[in-house]
Amino acid sequence: MKNSPDRNLQFMMKAFRWYYQRYSERIDAPSSLENREFGFTFFRGKGMIRHVSFRDAEEFRKYLVEKVPQHAFYSSAYYRFPSAETMDEKEWLGADLIFDIDVDHIDTPCKVYHDSWLCPKCGASGRGAISACPHCGNENIKRKTWVCNTCLSVARDEVIKLIDFLLNDFGFSQDELYVTFSGHRGFHVHVESEAVRSMDQDLRREISDYVRGVGLVPEAFTVQASPRVFKVSVDPEMPGWHGRIARYLLFWLLAADEAEVSRVINPRKLRYFDEMKKALEKTGDLSVVTFSRREISKILEIIAEKEGVKIDERVTIDIKRLIRLPGSLHGKTGLQVYKISVDELENKDVIRASAVLGDRKVRVMLKNPPEKVLDRIFPPDFEGVMELPLYLVAYLIGNGAEIKVLDALSSVFY
Amino acid sequence: MESKPVLLSKEDLAKYPFLRETQEYVRSIGLTLEDLSDEVGCEIVDLAAERIRSAIGRRVRIELARDLDVEILSFPVSLVMLRFIRDKLLTRRYATSEGKRVTYFLRNEEEEKILYIVMRSFNWRIRRYSERVGPFVYDYQIYFVDYVPYVPEYRGMWKIVNKPVKDGWVPVTIHEISRLVEEAVKKYVESRCLSPPPSSAPELFVEKVNEIKREWEEAKAKMELPRVAKVDRPEDAFPPCMRALLEEALAGKNLSHSARFALASFLLNIGKTVDEIIEIFRAAPDFREDIARYQVEHIAGLRGSKTKYTPFKCENMRSLGLCRWKCRGVKHPLQFYRLMLRKGRVEYEELA
């Protein structure tokens, strides 16, 4: 089967035009619009058009409708002159605090069903997500990545962890933050408040390290009982990482199996460890628990990995970054960059909500689609004609599937 | 928490030059540079020079001049001198010495007074806490936005990740608050030395400035004197993070964008040319000379914003996962390199 690149491109352009014409009124302009820089890419354009700025929401919406961007971004930073070409001339005034959670950085069980790779060096190929070619060790792998509801629920769990940090540890209020589904493989969390605006990179890095659990040291959570014995000194009621560590330790000590325990505890000490566990079961008091320094370091590492949030720290530290515009469409997926409130986060079907191109049936010829994509499952090695909802067709085209639209475009977009 | 008003003595104004009260007092005297030529003026200028001198010698001046007005006025005058000298390193050293001096004085103050000083001068949000968290007893909580910028180091017990933070409030002891003041004073002094010097000054004053400048140049020359080849190859002076990145780059590993940026900016800053750096990246699996050249030239400040970039400092290297070492007394990879060239040895250990 031969793709028709130009026809597929036309399909995407028509879909995006259709969306912006109908929905631009519902796209909220970012706060402090006149201080934000925008960047866009276009379907037939090369590179990104940067340094765009708007005086008001009307001008902003008109731009989207007339220009129909493939990708749309705005600056998390506020500038006095956002359309100036150099940073110095722009005059930085402050920036929102942004967190980026992306399934690319998280190991998910579903990748084997929809991601694949090809090594251009030795020609090997396979499924799943890998960092280097298992045959020749080449690290420059060509990857094909897709997203499904399993990936997104893993990413969503990370967002929920992050929100807990932001509300309870840092004391931000719910109305100072909002979450967006990026339209592709993850979520962005925005904090917009007076307290964060002027934060420098050091402060943002410390917040980033905090939510990731970077830099935990044993002496903060234990007391040295003798030269080699460290007594746990946290309890589950304590704030911050102290409480997190205590809660995890309780769970870990009482529920972990032997294999898990021997990752940390010297096997020769296992009997002693069992006694400790019994004492803990009786009293529920973590202060009966002691470790060696090496053990406690190892446990802190495990806890940071489990309880820390997997964010892309570069995004949080950067104070001059462009970020996807909520309400716009993602150019590779046709899904909307969808704004979710913290309350909605747990129960909202993010894929349904962002599939704004709709369910109108489109007849397509399809070859070898990923087995699991968005909320849809395809039979393995499928090849043939199918009727699919429009939003899914746009995603398959945008992300480079072998697909050909059979219906006349004029009948799809009327 | 509202801090209780504390009556400040003139001695307090002399000890704590950053206080609002001190600044108001200085303003009320209305001293101008032209006034510095008379007898009292000379005394002030001499003391201002002495303040800077002790910073050059890394001494902390703990005595106060008998005439407290001279003591008080010598501080703003020393700042004007530093603005004339315009040497970032000297300014930093002076800021450090003034910071340490304040910590020394604060050590003997009542808690009430320390709180009054920090809350009024720096507008820090502090409230009483007095609770035990595990083995630690805290006296106060400070809002994290007021805490983080002033910690002496971003690791160990100072790092907020190791503090029982709740609703943005970080529990601290009064001793920790006093230590935060040291950094705050440093930043205050540095910020007051940023503006260009006045267009003119009396001759006597300028002479004094030149005298200090000469002494500083001599001290600097002495510092740099042993900058002879203590290392055979420049790579031997690289910090472990950069050595690791260099080895990986040469081995054709696929480095992350941040890793490439760190290595390229480091190499540029120690004097490697754009071409030399491109050769290093040639082994990269996705190497394309045009793209590599564009990016290295960008970092070198030859393109785009014309900003020459420096590598990330150690804390950021650590957060980006590019550093797994602890280098003694080093906060920036370039500092490691310079120390190595000067001393031939920097202690470091690999963290588990």
C-alpha cells in the first residue's frame, strides 16, 4: 500500500482548519497575554515562527483561525517586549512554574504493544522501548512511538503524586495550578502565582529536586545509635519526605518479600531482620528499626524512585521555555491540548475529552497499525479497509502510520 | 508572625549596615564624596579601605571604630570604592567578609533581636514553630521562598528535600536563620556594587581607590603565581564530570542535549576552539557537522543572542544527572579546573 503524503497532509490541514474555525472562541488566551511570546509551526512551513505576540484575545484567536498552526506554543515567561528577537531586548519579567511529565521518561508495560524501533546501523528491529540496539549497541535508534490509555494512566499517576507535593508540601492552592494533557505523550502542570513568578533557576531546581526526591541524606531521617547502627527517626505523621519515607518503610517492612528485602539487607542479617519485623508488627513504632548506613542509603534510593515524581527537570529549571498552548491541537496527533482541573484529574477520560475532531466515520485503508493506540485495539498485522472515527484517523496520519483515506475529503469536512 | 520592635543602638547600626535604620541614618547625615577630604572624611575613607583590605586578606574584621559614625559611614564609602574598582572577584570576596562579620555579631544577640533584624531588613516570612521532628528540635518556620536562596549549600541538611516541609514552611533553628543572614548580606553587598561609579570623585579618594586596587592586583598575582604546569595535559585538570563526558563523547556514546551543552561550553571556556570541539563530537552516532557547528558556535556566543555560555554549575549538573561526585570546595566545573591549574590537586570522591 502506498501512502499519499500530500493527500494525508491535506486531510490534516482541513481537519485543523475545521477545528480552529469552530472552536477558536472557546480557546482561552493565556493569562497576561500581552506579555507572552508565541511560537508556531505550520503544515507547509519550515522551522518555527517565534517572537509572535498579541495585544488581545481577539487578535490571538484571529491568528489561529487564519493561520491554522500545526503546533502552537507560548512562553511560560512574561516579557516586557515579547516580540523582541533577543532575550536581552525582551526583558524577562518572570515566569510560571512548569512541570513536564512525559511517558517517554517512564517505563510503561504497554510500550511493547505500540512502540517499535529500528537500528539504522545493523538493520535490527523490534518492539518496545529500548535505549540502545541489543545487537550492535548503537544508541542512535530510530523509534516509532505511540500513546495509549495505559501510558496515560501511568503518567496521570505521576501527576497526582506531583499535585500532592505542590498542595501539601509547598502550600500552593488548587486555583493556582492547572494540568494540561499535552495532546501526545504526557501532561504539563502549570503553577501561576505571584510567589512563583520571580523565582530564579536555583529555587526552581530545588523544587524540582524536591519532587524528584534528589539529594535525600540518611542523617535527616535516622539517628546514629552506634558507629554502625542508624535508628529510623521518622513516623508516618510527619510532613514532607519524612512522612513519605516512614509510610513507605512501614509498607515495605511489613509487606516486602524476601527477594525484595535482600536487595537491601545483607543476607546474613535476614534473621535479625525478621525479629525487627516482628517487633514492628507488635508496636507499629518505626524506631525499633535500625539499618547500616549503606542499607539506609539504598532504601532512600528506592523510596526516591517510587515516591518521587518523574518529571523532565530541564523544563522546570528553564525560565524561558515555550510550552504547548492549551486549547490548540497537537500537530502529530490532532488531539487537543486539553486543560483539566485538579478535581477532574482522577476520573476524566483524557483521550475522549481531547478527541475534539470527533467521531465521524472515515473509511481508510490501513496497514500494520500499532496494536494498542489511544483507546483502540487493532488486531496484530492488520491490513485492509476499515471505518474509523475521524480523531483516530488524524492521529494515525499525524504520527506516520501507513494509512490512506478512501472517502472524498470534501465529504469528510463539509 | 510580627516581630517585636527592638530598640536599636548606634552600635547596632554600626554592626549591621544593611538595616533599614542604618540606611536611614546614613541618608540623614547626607554625606557626599566631596565631604571626604576633611579630617573626619579621611578617617572614613581609611576605614573603608581597611574593610576592603581585610577582605583581600580573608580576615573578618570584628572590631568597631571608636567613633561609631566613622564606622557606620565607612560601609557605604567602601561600596563606592568597589564600584570604582569594578572587579567581580574582589566584590564577592568583600561581600563574603561582610557576611561573616554579621554572623559573628549575630552570634551574641538575643533571639528577639535576630528576628527583628531579619524580618525587617529582608522581609522574610518567619513564624514560631517549636516542635520536635524526630531527633530535631526547631524554633521557627520560614517560608521556602525566603529560605532556599540563602542556604550556604544546596546539599545535605540544608536541602529542603531533607527538611520536614509543610505548606511551604521550612522548620529551622535560630542558628540556621543566622547563617541564612550571612548569604543574604553577601547578596545585598553584591547588589549594591552593581551600578557604575560616580562620574567624579575628589583626588584623595581616587588615590585611596588606586592604592587598594594595586594591593588587590598584587594579591591576585600572588594567588595566580603557582599557575605553572602542575598538570601535564589539560584533561588531567578536568573535573570528573567533564572527564566522564569527554570520554563518552570520544567513545561515540549518544550524549543527551544537556550533556553536550555542558561539555561544549566547558571546553570553550577553557580555551578550546570551535573546530577542536567539533572533532570531539565527530564520533557521536547522530553527528552532522553543520548542526554541530551551528550549536557550538551558538554556545560560543558567535550566533543568535551573542551570549557566551558557561557550563552548568555543580548543583545543576547534579540535578541533570551529569554529576555523581563531590568535589571539595567546588561549586562550578570551571572552578575545579582553575583550582587544579593553580594547586595541582582538588579532593573529590564519587558518591555511591
